[in-house]
Amino acid sequence: MQQLPLEGIRIVDFTAVWAGPHVTQWMAVMGAEVIKIESNLRPDMTRSFFSNVNTNLTMSAEYSGLNCGKKACTLNMTLPKARELVKELIKVSDIVTENFGGSVMDRWELGYSDLKKIKPDIIMYSGSGFGRTGPYKEFPAYAGIVEAFGGLCSLNGYPGGEPLPMATFGYADITSAEHGAFAILAALHHRSKTGEGQYVDLSMTEVVSCLLYEQIMDYTMNDRVQGLQGNWNSTMAPHSCYRCQGDDEWVAIAVSNDEEWKAFCYTIGNPEWTMDERFRDGLNRLKNQEELDRLIEEWTKNHTHYEVMEVLQKAGVMAGPTLKVAEVVQDRHLGERGFFIDVGHPDVGTVRFPRLPWRLSEGPQGNYEQPPRLGEHNDYVFAELLHLSKEEMARLQEEQVIF
Amino acid sequence: MGALSSLKVVEWSEFISGPYCGKLLADLGAEVIKVEKPGCGDKTRSYGPFPQDMPHQEKSGLFLYLNTNKLGVSLNIRSVTGAEIFKELLTESDILIENHSPHEVEELGFDYETLKKLNPRLVMASITPFGQTGPYRDYKACNLTSFHASGLAYLNPPEVDDIEQEPPLRGPAHQGDLAAGLNAAIATMSAIFSCHATGLGQHVDLSEQEVLASMIRRNLAGVTYEGITMTRVKGSQSRGGSVMGHCKDGYFFMLCNTDKFWANWVEVMGNPDWAASELFQTTISRRENWDAAKMMIEEWAREQTVDEIVRAAQAKRVPCTPVNTVRESANSELLADRNYFIEVHHKEAGKLTYPGAPYKLSKTPWHVERSAPLLGEHNEEVFCRRLGYTRQDLLIMRAEGVV
Amino acid sequence: MQKLPLEGIRITDFCHVWAGPHVTQWLAVMGAEVIKIESNLHPDLTRSFFAGDKTLTPGLNQSVDFAVLNYGKKCCTINMTLPKGRELAKEIMRVSDIVTENFGGAVMDRWGLGYSDLQKLKPDIIMYSGSGFGRTGPYKELPAYAPIVDAFAGLFSLNGCLGSEPCPFGVGGWTDLVAAQHGAFAILAALHHRSNTGEGQYIDLSMTEVASSFLPDAIMDYTMNDRVQGAQGNRDNAMAPHGCYRCQGDDEWIAIAVSSDEEWKAFCDAIGNPEWTTDERFRDGLNRWKNQEELDRLIQEWTKTYSHHEAMEILQRAGVMAGPSLKAEEVVQDSHLREREFFIDIEHPEMGTVRLARLPWKLSDSPQGNYNHAPSLGEHNDYVFKELLNMSDEKIAQLQEEQVIL
Amino acid sequence: MTMQALSGLKVVEWCEFISGPYCGKLLADLGAEVIKIERPGLGDKARSHGPFPQDIPHPEKSGTFLYLNTNKLGVTLNVRSTTGAEIFKQLVKQADILVENNPPREVEELGFNYESLKKLNPRLVMTSITPFGQTGPYRDYKSCDLISFHVSGMAYINPSCGVDDIEQKPPLRGSENQSGLVAGLSGAIATMSAIFASHATGLGQHVDISEQEALANVMRITLGTYALEDVAWTRYRPVPLSEIYHCNDGLVYMVLDQDKTWLSWVEAMGNPEWAMSELFQDQVSRRENRDAGKMLIEEWTKEHTVDEVVRAAEARRIPCKAVNTVKESFSSELLADRGYFVEVDHTAAGKFQYPGAPCKLSLTPWRVERPAPLLGQHNEDVFCGRLGYTRQDLVTMRAQGAI
């Protein structure tokens, strides 16, 4: 029977909120055994994130969406004993991950140098907003903060308008998490060849800079600071999003060359546009794109966004509906590809979550078990992994070490 | 100031014939704007020789030689914008040199009838394998097939023993294409003179087949007037009087087609008895017995060195030379003394020695002012400075594959 | 009525044999008035050339060589060995725009007709000197004929079947013509300059240098890589197949060149995809190129079964480059050249109708050129001396007395 | 030179523009040997895409290309030519990983689909990154950054601050070209996972990445919320008072989503009366009265400089930063102190600062060992050095358009 790629890898996971849990989310789905360390004093914040139906600590979307396939145990890390216990766990693990607001791990004497002593080939991952070194290393940070600081907001918005926060909370969280996951896999690869572990220090700010390489290169090359483009593009026109039939329905259309432009005009029944001085070629289309957008919208208005996509794509023109959240979930293409997977959920039976955005041709598609309740796997961790007796465990619960 | 400094030329040509025509004009001062397709550029860029046999777009010896003194722009004239710019260039030019297949040119709408409306003064030179009319007009051809289709190859080499084993031969290297370009240059200049008088340009229709056929105009007249046909068979071409002979250390070539030359040559050989015989006294008898004469001459030559023979012959003013390789001719005292070869520095290919001027003009010297252009090297100068496009436009056009 | 491009330009032409007359040939056809200076002492050498056995001793006006190289020109006879003759010639040059010569040495200087002398005579004169090795340098006095130059420049070393010995070039006069064309172009350029600035100049053309500039890749390969290329036969350094193949019939051949995978496919389809076309050795361009000897053999199996014209039609329809290796007489009959009227019939007083090749180009809006028959020796003495120099009959008679006009 | 995490991995990158090349860069920057295949002539489309120094387009000076292709070996190869296809297969035979981002149909037509390639090399991990993946109805549809952003659902919920007039403020593509990066990143993780699987099985597999899914995955929370709570966000996402705030000299972004941070911010503002009103007593009310809250907070922030607001907030450990342009973030003491930016010297483009490591590995450094390759720069190393072709072969193959 085929294994998952990371089966046999164990991760002690101190990460909380967004950026961190997403790192281990990828690893868990790929087969790693991820053990979340929480406690009733400090449950993963997302468990309690605001929610219409937040009856208990598993019902928030944030938590559920970021913790499938993981295990959870509760340890009161404020107590030395708990920290000792964790060390035991780390001894039988491969990776330790954390994303605290500051150098908490050091204070707990669980910094990389400490961990190395416990387990020389350990791989430790620290994710933070500004990095584990430098002037801001103790600052708390959220994706929005990092996006603002890194310049992402200054590029998100309508032409001539103001910088706006990026869509869906946590764009920087998730892209950082993915870079983190990749770095950890690379470190694992190195360990599998040399037996050496190492420390991975990820700064979300720096990830954002990587994602803005184009604007940064433009700045370092030409000292130019790019402004807001909205849906426009510096070299393509038409290149925008247009109103369609129905309420708040939109379709995005992009034309990248003369052939596509010809195809577009004929398809929407305005062949004369190809002759029109204003739209004859790319240069002129860009100069007159406001007018152009207006005219195109007169056509799109009479169609649904899916209609527009179908008719234009058949003609070889790039077009796609602006999908609403609900539409994404119902999209026939994503559906056919099985992008959504029904995950068992402790409270509501099953929930439809997106899976990770890839298919591997061989083997099972990944571990999408339901997100764990707080402390759900205490027995497994303490009894099976650390071989504690019932008594020891009871005592530790007494002492609020396991808590 | 070059003789042709006042002429503005657009060269929309590939490979050899058109570019050589452009070079001839450019080397005498005409401003030649070479239009290449973005990406690969002129086909010669892919043809050797390359330094150290390392193919490099900017280091083809053939390209470097054929495109000295030109301005280089990259332009996809199949795109709407590209066609637009191409026309803008032509309205400001005196000459267009093109060597594309007639139907292709018509499809693109750049045929003479169309262009002369744009610029009545334009001289358009079309260099094609079979010309603009006639049943073969759209046939494909290359140097090889043109050579054979012109009747030239059939006569080369001039003296073979077994025509079955020794097929007709095309001339060395790219003689055919070069000759076509050269003739185009003459025709173009003639048309320019008409333009002086009439103020009107015209279309130069040049067929490479005809260019090469006209190289054997004498043989053609032989057929039409004297009913004489020649082949490669020994004797069929020889009029007597030339020897390509073997000697101690190489080959020499000697010509004594007149009584004077013969008499002197006999002296060069030290008046051997055989030379006194009847057989060799008149041009006619010599022709009849030339094989014998050759035999005797070679017998004598085998004892001499090339140098001895050539010096002795030249002292007596008998046309005679060593049969050189390009190395020997390139290193000859003659070309050195005439300063024929020139050094040209090229950004990518570095300093190299090029063949120089085929002729020396006392007042308006032939000279290489700039090396062959890098692909698109002068886009900015031509498109921005002359046609008034902005750099921003260039960016867009590049992204669209126009430049 | 449309004029010829060079109408109004007058050339005093001392050129003789091949290379020189060819220069003025192009210019004459394009409308320049070319006045050949000859004399019965020194007629143009080609007047006495003769080929074949048609007539062993044709008259000076019946040489085909001369007819081919001198149509459209005028001719007067002046005995240049006499000072008076040279004075007379000067009179013609005074009313000319261009003087052309291709003597074996510095003859013009010895006659006191070097460029510096001519400049005094007519400041804006354009003088053209064509020679085998140039008018300067160690060989400036040496006689040269095209083959000599070809051999010297390295052309022979590149001619011939693959790996063969150096081989004379089939068309004896190749470099004569190429040089002449370069010369014609240079003269046109100088004329252009004169029409802009009023300045004349001197043109020194060396056939050796022309030949060199016609071997760019061989020479660049030497200067770049110190490599000396040898004879390549019909081969190319990239394309394969690229050769000349036997056809049905006696000494019939066709040249075929394939430049891409697409063309190769088209070729295979066109010849009916015989077994061997799928052979590993011919799978791609590189392998075809490496195995072209075998490839050529197999292709010939096919070509042998067709006439060269058939083969051409089959392949060209499929989009493959192919051309029969035409014999001179086939060139004359070639349907394409006929339709393009490449040949022109010239009426010659002593030779009758001579069918000759036109210039290899057409100008859309000019008459097709001046193709008057080649002049008989001295045919235009009257025109030159009377009309041009306004000399009286007496004066002319006197000069004939003195063998100045001879 | 210290060993890198992915040293020893052999990668062939047959990609254009952003998604695939970014995947390749992530691998190359950590030591994998990436051979980048570009089509002769134009090369990677990114070479035509800005920014360019002084805005002068040049195939070797595109900031986009320079950044995305560090540490790679570059060869030119026309995989459509028979010779090119042959060489491509030889390269794939020797590789652990093939990254490609070509249209699925094209890949099949060329016979380079996974089924065919795995016969050549069973160990091969083939990663295909395409707009809509290898299956499903949209598989052959065209897309670009704009389209992917809209069909993923990301655009519809951007900006997340909400817009006053949904009609006038259409859904918004984020900062340009994010989708390609996110897809490439997912590709890198999936690829490494597959490499691990092959450690165990010795077999490679096909990794199928869909750009649409990669982006939809970024909003897994949003999708989770919909799945779990049936709440579908629009361009407004209810996060209490986490906003961009106007100051008197710029903008800041501040996160006040927790009671704790809210209270300390109220204190920072000097406990204004309004803050005490029950309109702002808990997360629910603060979310409902968000507009009022924002207005009132800005009354205070508008009296202060960005610097003052940020310091006031951070003193109380409230996440808050200036909304920077890339210029400001580039020049920030933070990134300088972290030594984030690296200077790369490129033969053609010269020295520029590039964004550096997305994260730091303590033992096996991220590093730029070589700048982006010139077009075909490593043809000789690869074709002659590894595959045993001769230089003469290179010359021939170039003339034949194969390389």
C-alpha cells in the first residue's frame, strides 16, 4: 500500500493562529505526524476566533481550515515540568515549529541551541513577522501589518485611489507558510543525505519582498515607485474586469496580442473595432483603455460571467468569471478536479474544505482527518509515545502540567 | 562624408543577398536601418563561422561582415503596430531593400503598388530567386539551386574526366547570393538617378537566376549565335593557354593565351626544344595541342617551387600566380601593402579582421564607421528619437512581441 | 517619354578585354553614353577572340565576345601613341563625366592622363581604374586575368568536389564580372556624390580585393578560428540533403536542398516515403548531415527515375528547394526566363541577329535599356569628332592623314 | 563552498514567464542544479517583460527574468525540432525533476506527457504548473495573472476593507503577477514531497498544479467560513477595526481585533469618552460599529504622524506599521539589519540589489552563486560537456534552428 510522502516524520508544533499552523497543515496533509502543543490556558487563538456559531473551541473556520490531520495535546508550558515533558517528546521527533510573537522559545530554554543538545539532528522552524534577528524581532505582527510594511498594500487598490488591505486576511500568512514548508522540506532532504539538522528562520516581511520582486527590481534599477493599477496591466489592454448581467457579477478579460484582439472583436460582434484608430493596436488600446472598457462592458452587461468565459475561451481569448466564494465552491471545473474534500468535523459532521492545490499521480491524496479537539490526543502522546503510566499522567494532570 | 551619405535606406532582408546590397550602400555612407524579426533576428546570426565554434547570436562572422555600418532595429512587421512603424520608416526613406517571397510581401501589403502610395519617391529593390514574374516566381531556392538553375554550375568545374562521377558544382561559399546583392545595388543606384530627374521612385525586380545566368552571358551567346555548347568535359571550355599545374611544393596557375605571353613563358622555361615545335607556334595549333603542352609544362614545373615559377613568370610579365588558400592570400604582401584588411571592434565579438573595401574612392572613402548592430541595438534611437515613440511605448511593444 | 537613368552621362572608355568593358556595359545599358577609344593598332583584344570552329578568322567586328561586352556603346579610333592623339582624347574627356580604364599597368600616367592630369582638364571628372592587383602596391604593374586573381585570392582552393584539389572556376570570367559590377556600383556612388557636391574623384579597384570580399565566411573563419576551409563541392555546412543528383537522361542533374524538419517531411512524402526515409541515420538534421554521403546515394536512386524538370516540379510543389542543373542551351529555352524576357535579340550589321542576355534586373518605370549593337571599330568617329568636338571635315581628314584618327 | 540543502538534485526547467521559473528558482537557490530550457531566439517570455534599466528593453536585462532565474544553467533548445526533442529526452533521462508550465495539449502533442517520459526515466518527478491543471473542463483554457485571480475567488473579496459602492468598485486583482508566484511555490512544495515519496519507492510521479487552486487555497479560511458558517464574504470582511488609518503624514495599518489590543489602544489615545460607550464594548459591537469606530480613531490619528502612531501602538504591543511603498520598505532599517537584499552582478545587466532569501537556513545557506543565465550561455557545458556533442555539432544545430 502506497505511503504518504512524509509518513514517519514527526513534528512538535508550537505554532498558533495563522501563519504557523498553515506550515504544519501542509506537512500533516502530506503525511507527517504533527502534534500541536496547546493548553487550556493558551488554546490556539484561532479556536476562539470570532464566529457566528462558535459554540466551542473547534468551530471556527480559521481553526478548522488550518488544522486538519493534526494531533493535539495540552501542556502547560509555563511550568518547568511541562517543558521537561516536551523535551522528551522532541527527542522522538524530527521537527519543531513555532511562531511566537517574540523569543518565547529561548525564554523556555527551548531555543535551537537547547534543542540541538536534546536531539542533534533536530530541524527547528521559527516563523515571525520580522524575523528572529534585527530590531523588530520582538514585535507582534499579523499578515496585514507585514503586507502594509512590505509595500503590498501600496500596490493593491484602484487607479488613482488609496492603498487598500489585501484580499482575504492572511495572504502573507499563507504565502509565508508555504515558503516555510518548502524550506523545511529542503532541510529534511539535506538531513536525509547528511544526518544534519538545522534552524530555519523565516520573516514574513522578507517573503512579501520576494513576492514584490518586480516592483523592487524596478525601484533598484530605475528608482521608480510603481502605483496602483487596479485590474489594469502595463502592457495589455483590454485587461480588466467588467460588469455582467445580474447583481455584482463580473468577468475578467485580458487580450495580449493582435490575434486575440481580432478574435475578441469578431466574437463579440464588433469587427469594426479592429479598424478603429483608437483600438487598432496594443499601444492605442492602452492609451484609450477607459473608453475601451466602457464599450466592452456594454457587451458583457448582456451576458452572465460564465457565458462570457465560454464564448471568449472558445475563441482563444483569456476570460474568466469573477467567482464569488459560493461560486468557487460550486465551480464545475474545481468540482470535477475534486478540489474540495469533505472533512469529518467533530461538531458538524462533515465540512467541505479545499484541499492542497496539487495532485500527486501516485499514492493517496493526503491526510485530511478532522481537526483535533483540544487535548484530543493526550493519551496517544503521553502514553504511547512517552510511555507514561496512567498514574504518572493522572499526577501530571493534578499538577496542571497536562492541562 | 561618404558618397551616399544623403541616402536613407530601410533593409528588410534576410541572410545574404539583401544584406550585402545594404552593406554596399552603408559602407559608402548611406544610412541603412536593418529591420530584423524580434528574437532570432537575421538568419545569418545562426550561421557560422563563430569564434571557437561557439554559436552566438552576436558572433556570426557572416553576419558581422554583411552588416557593418547599419543601424539595427527589431520589429515584428506582422503585428499591427509593427506594420504601422514599418510604414512610418518607409515614408522617410529613399530605398527599401527586401528579399522575401513575392506572395509573402503581397500578403503583408508591402508590395510596391501599396508602398508607392505611401512614398512616391521610394525605390524598392526586390531580390528574389526567380524575380517577381514568371512561372517560378514563388518557387523556393537557395544559393545551391540558383547556381544550378542558372547554368553556371553545369560548367563547373571546367575540366573533369568523368562527368558521371563529377556532378555540376555550385560556386564556392555564397557567390550566388552575393552577386545578386551586388547587382541589386547597381540597379538601385540607377533607379536613384532616375529619381533625381523624375522625382519618382520605382520597383527594382531582380532575379538571382538571371544574375547568375548573366555571368555566363558569353557562353549563352555561344549557344544562341555560334551553336557552341560547353560542358565540364576536359577541353570543352579550354581555349588553350592556361595551366593549373602541380609543382614541387604546391599549385601554380598560369595563363598564356596570346603569342606574346607564350613566347615569354617559353623563355621562363628556358626555351626547351619541344616548345619550338610546330605544334605550339600559333594560337590555334596551341589550342589543338594544348594537352601535350600542358604535360610538358607540368613535367618542367615538377622540378621547380611555386615561388621560383611565379617570380620568373612575373618577371617576364606572364600572368602567373600561386594557387592560394584564403590564409595565404590573406597573408600576402600584396594585400598587406594595400592595407586591404581592416580591424573592426564589436561589443560582443571583440576585435576581428574583416575583408575591406573592394575599391578605393579617393574623395569619399569606403570605411567601417560602426560594427554590425546587436539585435535591436538601435530600437531606442530609431523608434524614440526619430519616430517619437516613448520608452514606455517600447516596454509595451516589447512585451507584445512587436519590437 | 521616360528617360533611362543615366541619360546625359558621358564616359570616355579606355577599357578593353573583359573586366573593363563590363563596367561600362552596365552603365551603357542604363543610358550613359559610352565612347570607346580604340585604334586599328590596338583594337579591343576581344575583337580578335573567337571560339569554336565556325570561322577561324572572323573580322574585328564579328567577335561574339566583343558583341556580348559592348552593346549600347559608341566607338571611335584614336592613335594614342601619338601626342596629338592624346590631345584629341583630352578634348573628348573635357566633355565627359567619367573616364574608365583597365590597362595592365600605369599606362594612363605614362600618357599624361593620370587622375591628377585629368583633374586639371576637368575638375569634377570621375576616373575609374580597374586592375588585377590595384593601382598601388608591389603588383601594380603586373598583368592579371580573372583566373589569376581567383587563384591568388583563394577562390580555386574553395572550388571543386569535397576534398578535391583546388579547381579552376567554371566561368573563366567570374571575377571579371563581379569586379566589373563592383566598379559600376562605385562609379554610380561617385556620380551620386558629384550630383550632391560637384566633386569628382578617383576610383581604384583591385580585382583581388573584390574576390576576397566575396569570400566573407571563409576569410572570417580564418581570422576568427585560424581554420582554412577546403572545397565543399555542393555541400552546405548546415543543410542536408544539399547536393546535385543524377537524373534520367544524359548528364542531367538536379540540385536539391532541405533546410528543416518540415521540408524533410515534405521531401519524403513527395518521393513516396521509401523505407529508408524512416532510417535512424536520417532522423533529424544533425544525423542527416552526418550521414549525407549515404543519404545522397539513396536520393539519387529516386532522382534517376525522373527528368530534372519533372523532379523540380514534384519537389517545388511540395515546398522543397529544387532546381535542375541547366545547360546553357536549356537556360536559353527556360520557360521562366522566356516569360521574363531575359534574352533580347540585337540586330548587328555584320553578325545579323544576336540573342544576348539582358541585364539581370528590371526597373518598373524606366525603359528596359539601351541595347544597340556593339559598335564596329570607329563606327562613331563622325559623331564624336563632328558632333561632339565640332571639328571640320578638313580637320578630320588631316588627322586621318597624320594617323591620329586611325 | 558549503553544501546546500538541495545539492545533488538535478532539475530540468522547461518553463516560461513566472510560475514554473519561480518553482525552479526556489530549488536552484537552495542548491539544486537547474537546467533552464529556452526556445532559441526570444527565449523565456519574461525576457521581454520589464522592468528594464532606463526602460530600454533588452533580453538580458529584464528585472523579472534576472530575479526569477538566478543560479540556473541556461540552454537554448527548440523542442519542436527532431534534434531538439532528442536532446530534451536525454536531459530528462538524467534528471530527478522536470518542471514545466506549458499547455497540457501542447505537451501531449509533443509526446512529453508524463506517461511517455516515465518510460524514459521512472525516477522522474514531473511537475506541471498550468492555469487550470491537467484535468477538468477548463484544462485547455487560457489564463494570465488577472484571470487566475478572478476565477480563484480572490479578486471578488479584494479589497477586504469593503467598498462604499459595489457598482463603482469592481473586484480587484492584487499586486501584479502574484498568481504565478503562488502557483510556483505550491509546485516547489509538491515537488519536494514527491521527491520524498521517491526516497521510499524509488519511483517518481506526476505533480499536477493548478494556478486556480493554488490561489483558491490562499483563501482556504474564507472558503472554510463559507463551508462552516455559511458566511460568504464580499469585498468586506468583518474584522473589527483592523484597518488602514490616515495620519497627518501618511497611512498606518493597525490590528485591533482582540479586546486586549483594543483596550490598550484606547489607553494610547488617552481614554476618550466615546471609546467607553457600549458601541465598542466587545468584538461583536465593535464589528457592527466599525465605521463609527474608524472615524473616531482617525480623528486622533490625523492629529499625529505615522511615526508617533506606530510608536504609541508598538509601545503597547499593538500590531501596527506604516503603509509603505516598496521604496520605504526597501530602505527600512529592518531589512538592512537582516542583510536581506543581495547584490548580484550580471555580465549584461550589471550590479543590482535583488530580493534575497525568503527564509534563512542556519546550516545550508540560500545563496546566489550565479546570476541569471544569458540566453544559451551554457549550451556548451550542457550539450558538449554532458551529452557529448561536439562544438561543430553545435554550429550545425544552431544553423538548423535546433538550439
